[in-house]
Amino acid sequence: MLSIGMIGAGFVAGFHAKSLRSVRNVKLTGVCAPKGAKELARAARKDGLGGAKVYKTIEELCKAVDVVGIFAPNFARLDIMRDIARACENGAELKGIICEKPLARNLQEADVLARMAKALHVPTAYFENQIHMPSIVEARQQLAAVEQTMGAAHLARSAEEHGGPHEPWFWDPTQQGGGVCCDMGCHSIAVAMYILTPSGRPPDYLEPISVTAEMALLKWGKEPWLGRLKERGVDYSATPAEDYSLVTIEFRDPETGVVSVAQATNSWMYDAPGLRLLMEAFGPGYSYEVNSLRSPGGMFISDAAAAAVGDSELALEKSQASRGALILQHNEPSLYGYIDEWRDAIAAFENGKDALLNFEYGRTVTMLIMAAYMAHEKKHKIDLTDPKTLQELDRYVPLIQQGKGGKVLLGAR
């Protein structure tokens, strides 16, 4: 049984702890975080996940567990990885390192993280849950024979949309790495690439050949939303980021030369029941669709009863209402793929291997995100077959990430 240590105790760490209820051969042994650690450890013990303890330092945590997961804010990832490396040098014997999406804020950081993990000779897992969504995996399995005869999908559309992030740091492009394209575009780009990848091929099989992108600040740069952000300590009149992005990526099959297209749409302006994931795949003679807001369960809460609602997000992540007709998803960790990504990582680590998605894959996704920001800034298609462009991406930090989004965002003040 592998012991797990979590670095970070915010929303996503709590979601992963819920996921571990359905994963065998693991126990949550420790938590290290500047805030929320005691509460997360207490909840883990209550759920029977193990005797989770709070550790003051990352080194202490690493020496007490088999697998460590980085679930801390994006801006802290490099320092955390350095602490993990130091712990390994001082005797920690880790069997796996996990990093939540996105791997890093830019390609320079992603390169450092990937190189450090490789130098440690510790297997890695890049946690991109949407590739593990049972609805996506099952659709692909059922269509495997059709795909074998007719060919892989040639168009994938993916979207993740909700009303906005939880924590203030998510809104700060200098800390988070950008706006919605960095926050959620990593999901949509990765799952679209997976949908287009021929069955039986590795997740990074397809060659990205070009990227175009459009980004804008459509909702959160206007009142009353601008004022609401300021109340939370975020000033989008000074350092705006995109709340809408549309990224189009062309991929080529390196064996057949066949070109396919992925469209990733993301927004923080989805004023609807809550978080929505929408994926569509179109192949030669077949298609499939996944919509996370289609649920067999639902509820109704009247105005008179709404005051008694404790937490509307218990029914659906990013829920924006506590009354009326509401959608109920009884098992979001499974729906979104969190449970299966844990099962994949644990099985791989037990055998001394990387998970299906490793840090190198996370670097590839980061590169595509950076290409999207560059395409938006330059207002033209980015050629990913050009060595000079790839060298430029290695050093590139988007203007939005630098806090200069007002220069490139429609709708910024």
C-alpha cells in the first residue's frame, strides 16, 4: 500500500482527497500547506483514508511518504520541486511525484520541473483528469473497431466553462500564469488532443503543426464584476487577464500525414447551473458527445427553503445558485476523471513507471498554451514546425502573464 503526501490543502487538494475514497492500495499519510492542512488531514482521517498528519516542511513530508503530490498554487511549483529534490538528496525515497495541471506558468518553468524530475529518477504523473473521464474513455473503447476501419477522429471540440475561480490568486495572471486559457485551456487542449489520437498510440503521438488563438476580457472587465473582483483583492483594471479564449490547433499523424483539428473554448463567464465540460468528436462516419451537465439527478429548492442551503457546491462544482431547479451530480470525482487518474498513477508507481501522462507530457501541453498566447499577441498563426519559433517559445513569457494584459486584450481598461 502506497502512502500519499499532499503539498497544498486548497480546493483541488480536497477534491483529490475525496477521489482517494475510491482508490485501493493507498493511504493519505500527510499534508503540508501554509493553511488548511489541519482541516484536510482531519477530513481524511474521518473518511478512513489513513492517519493523515500535518508536516511543517516538505522535506519531513517526503521522508514520511511514498508518493508526493503538488497541489499548491502555480507560482509555488518551482520552489516546491526544489524542496522535493533537496529531500531526495537528503534521504527521502519517493516512488512517485504528482503535479496537478498546469505543470507550470510557462515553458521555462516547465523545462526546469521536467529536468529536475528526470535527474531524480523518480516516476512522475501529470494530473490532467479530463483524459481519464469515464465517458470519454468508454466512448473511445466502444468506437475502437469503427476507428480501426474508418480512421481516427478528424475534428475535436472541447470546452470548459464556469463563472470564475475560487481563490484570488487564480485571478492574478502573474501568479497563475494567465487567465482562463492557462487555468482551463490546459484541460481542453489536452483532452481534444487525446480525442484525436489514434487508438493504441501514446498521448503525445500526434505532431502539433500550428496554433491560432483569440482571447478577450468580456465579462470581468465590466461593472459590477470589476468591482466584485476588487472586493476580493484583484484589480483587473491594473492587471487584466482573459476570461474567454478560443484556441485552434492543427495536428499531423507522423505515420500517415493525415491532419486533424482541435478547437478548445474556455470561459469564466458561464452564468448557468455550474461547471460545464463539453466535448465533441467527429470522425469519418461517426461522432460522440460528452456534456457534464446532463445528469439523471436533479433537485428543486424554493425561495423559502434557500436560506437553509449549506453549500451549493455539494451538488455541482462552481454552482452559481442555491434555489430553483438544480443539477445534481452524485459523484463528481468519477465524472471528471479524478478517480481513474489516481488509479493509473498508483498502478504505474507500484511498477516503477511513469503514469500515462508524465511531466514531459505536461511540458507539451504548456508549450501549446504558450503558443496560443503568442498567436493571440501576434495576431497570426504560429508555425510549430519552425525551429526558430520553438526556440522563441522556450523563452517566451506572455504579456498577460507579465501583468501587461491591457495591451493585448479586447475589453481591458
